[in-house]
Amino acid sequence: MQAQEIQALIENHIADSQAQVTIEGSHVHLVVVSPAFAGVSPVKKQQMVYALLTDQIASGVIHAVHMKTLTPEEFARQSS
């Protein structure tokens, strides 16, 4: 699976999201920013993203996912 495909999958299924995707072999590194994450626990945020990648993880195409899930406000604070 290509980085652009993962990015599109996330951005099409998590409201108003922006995803940065880097792939190293079968490891995927994600930064996902969305207002949909506001007030959501860190575990629930990750579950939202993992749910979109279930088939690729089950098939072994994706072996590991490392992610940061942030609201736009958290992203702005982290970037400054």
C-alpha cells in the first residue's frame, strides 16, 4: 500500500483530517490531525485510525503502525 493511498483513506474517513504518512518497509508512521479528535481519549483516537487499516494489518501488508493523533490546536502547539 502506498503512502498516498493510506493518506487518502484516513482523510476520506476521519472528518476534516490531514494525514502525514511515511512508509519504511512494512512499518507505517502517521501524524493525523483532525478536529474530530477533540475530547476523545488517546486510545479512542488510535482505534479510529487502526479501524481504517485493519485489512492491511491482517494481511501483513502493514506490520507496524506508529502514530500521533492530534487536534489542530495540539498540532499548532507542537509545531511552535
